[in-house]
Amino acid sequence: MSPDTHFDAIVVGSGFGGAVTAYRLAEAGKRALVLERGRPYPPGSFTRSPYRARESFWDPPRGLTGMYHYWSFKGIDALVSAGLGGGSLIYANVFIRKDERWFVHEDLNDGGYEHWPVDRATLDPHYDRVERMIGFQRFPVEHEPYASTPKTLAFKEAATALGLEHYHPPLAVTFANEGRPPVPGEAIVEELPNLHGRTRTTCQMCGECDVGCNFGAKNTLDYNYLTHAQHQGAEIRTLADVRRFEPRAGGGYTVHYADLDAGAPEAPPTVTLTCDHLILSAGTLGTTNLLLRNRSALPGLSKKIGTRFCGNGDLLTLILNTSKVTDGKREPRIVDPGYGPVITTTARIPGAEDGGEGRGFYLQDAGYPQHLAWILHVLSAPVQLWRWRTGATHLVKNWLKGSPDTDVTAHLADLMLPSELSSGGLPLLSMGRDIPDGRMHLRNGRLDLDWNRKASEDYFSRVRTISRDMAGVLGGRFADNPIWFLKRVITVHPLGGAPMGRTREEGVVDAFGNVFGQPGLHVADGSVMPGPTGPNPSFTIAALADRFADQIIDPDRRAAEAAAR
């Protein structure tokens, strides 16, 4: 074995599972290699130009190695990320621990859908460790300009009126340096220089969290776990797209990846490496796809591969044309969802397990980049055309008649009055305990998914009812995502495919992420979830990866934990 091509561990992917695992293994002195299919994104590298927008998408055969990878299956679409830092590049920063009452233990042989082989008490030390490394701050509503953020105030008003439990969740965003008051645009003081070697600044309230933060205010994984992993000796290769792997006769695995940074896009050269431990952290869709494609090399792989898929209950709804009553007169309300981080506030709606009814969920205020607000501004065409007609008429009269009113600034300013569509709307993001009954498989060599929303119809109906009630409180109009009428939903939190189980008859991996029947093969990402996490899943994925890494470092830990039970 060549020391240049053999590693103690190869980690495929650099998202919340891969980054955590790579750091923990490197910290323990393991020779670790991270293979990330996407590119690195230092501050300032996320494109905002229409001219370069196409480059933001993922389709390597066409020479596209951007971060947006969009999948469309029957009944559901999924948006995931390719890039150094994985999903952290485009997620909305929220870190909420899975509720202890939602680690359910249903009878899978009697109509149940979920059985979690871990519990909250087991994961809490790992949640703590992840929190210390990534660094969380809550939206600082005790200070301006944050205190007067319109969408935060609107969401709080609606949640309070409906009696919903709500709060500002921990966010992986830097609003303030340690020991200093929060202020937008201040240079961030880092414990360790980040791997990009670039200066970061505190949150500038631009709403661009989901399209890549060009200021580095988001605490994405490249600024913490991956920087520390590299500092501890881990090697990181980007544009390294793993296509095949197989067990080695003497133990361990041979891994083949396409080097997308060399050769023609349609036929990149293949690089072959070996390792003792192979950790698949390519995300729910990526890892499941890899396992299915390499199934023939893995005799004894559980028949549960591809099962327990869910979208973590993701549903986007909209409140349009909000209004308020002032002095007995109804007038438009300014919500300005493009101002602030994407999410500032969450409401928790309990399920039958914890004093509510049905399956519980979270509802969160949402936003979009300020530059996209201009598109909505233009889409409110009738109102804008009338304003433009009035203003333009006045200007033309001035030009033709030589009006003595030479100061026309006010008329120009009137053309820029906010539209109700762009400034009076509030997107709502919900996620929760939908039913994990989807199954992924290969069809004609491509990843496919059997899923429809019928099984979770009661859940989605409850989400839409609460969202509609919030619209009523805010004097607005409830609207579904247009794809709802096509009997479709979109998820940014696909889960399942290689679910945890107590045996290979129940799952693909055990409670430590070890693939049943495949020594040295591990999974650490959202695919191991046996059901929805409920809240935003990144925190639970990272905590599980931290737990899994403990056992790779110390194989006796699993036996010790079993004995303690």
C-alpha cells in the first residue's frame, strides 16, 4: 500500500456528517481524507450576477459544478447542496435539538413507521460538543437594528395571538464578536484562521443565507469543523466526485472518484485510493445513491436500503398582502422579509406525544435575498404600472411645458414606493413529523423515489390550517406554494435511505452508523434517520456523527454502551 494513496479513513462529503467525522478522526490522530464533489466557497464567491447564475447549478457532464443540486421525483422535489461545507452553504442556520418525546419507539411490525435506537439523553453530550465548535447566537432582539426587524415582529404578533409557543432559536450566525455588542459588518475575530484565509464580517441583515453568505457571517462548516480538521492534519480534496467503491480482500475499501478539476467534463479522469474505514456522508440522496449503485459489491447489505425516506415535513406557505388597522383605517403592513437573516423566530406546535394532536411540527418566519425582492416588486405589475404612469406623465409634462417646478425628486421617489407583494408578504417554513414511508431505488440506472403526500395529508392539513390562521391575524391572505396544486411539495431536508435499526432486518446501519454486514463501512448523514427529526435536522445529523466518530476511534465503546444498558 502506498502511503500516498492509503488512508486510515476516507470521508465522502463535507456536510454536517462528513465535516464532524473528519475533524473528530483527525483530532484522534487518524490519517483522514475528505472527498468533496463540489467547490470551495470563500467569502465573496457566491455569484449574484444573472450572467453567471447558470454556474451555480450542479451538472458535471455539462461542465457545471455549482452548489445547487435539484432533484425531481414523483410528488416531491428536493434541493441539496454540492460544495465544501455541504448543506451548511445554503441552509437557514437554525439549530434545535430533537425533542426527547419525538424519539418514538413504534412497533414496525404492527403499522408503526419509526423506531429510534438512540434517545435524547444519549445525544445531549454530542449536541453540546457540536454547539461549542460551531458557535451559536440568538437573533439579538434586545439591540437595534435587530429589535425593529419587521418580519420578526409580525411573526411574534401572530404566534402570540394564536397562543403558540415561540422563541428565537440558536442560529449559526455571528452577529457579534465575543464580549462586544452586535453590530452589522464588523470584522469577525476567529480563534483559528479559516481555511480560505479570508476576513469574515458579522451579519449584515441582507437575507442571503440560503444563496450563500458572501460576508462569511454564517458559521458554515468550512469556517469551523473543516478548518479545524485541516489544522489537525486532515487532507481535503474538492471537485472529487466518488462514483464507485468496493471491499478490499485484506479489509478496508478501494474508492474511485472522478477528478472534476481535470480532463473533459464528460470524461474526467478517475483516481483510485484505499482506506481502512470508509464513511459515506454524501447526504440522504447521495449516500443512498452510492449504496444502491455499488450494491453488487456489498453482499449482505440490508434489504432496507432506500427505505424510510421523508422530507422532514417541509412545507412552504405564504402570507400575502398583510395589513393593519390604524385609526380605524386598514392600511398595508410593512413586513420586508428580505431584511434580516432568513429565519429569526420559530413556533413549536406539539403533537399527540406531548399534549397536542396529530403529528407535531415547527413553523418559522422566512425571507429571501433583498435583491430578489425586486423581482416581486416588478411582479406586482398593475400597481407599479399605475405609479409609473402617473409619475412619468408628470415628468413628461414638465419636459414639454417647461414647468417652473424644477425639483422632480419626489415624483421619482414615488416610483419606488414599496409594493404589497414585495414588502407586505411573509413566507412561512414548516417542518415536522411527516410519515417516513418513501423508498428510493434505481430505475434505468438513475435514482428514483416512490413517495406521495397522501400518508401525511393530515399533517400537511394541520400545517396549512395554522399558517392560514397566522395570515388572518396579520390581516393578510394565505397562499400555498404553487406546486401544491400539482400535488407536489419541495424539501430541503430529505432524510432516510440508510436508516438506523436494531438489526439488518430493521435498518441499514446500527445505532453507531456501522453498516450491517460490511466491516469498516459507515454512514454519517441524514440518510441514517429512521424518521423525521422534527426541527431543522442539521443539529441532530451533526450530533449523531459525533457519536459515530467516538465508536470509530474507540471500537470498544459500542460494547461498553450495550453492557451499560
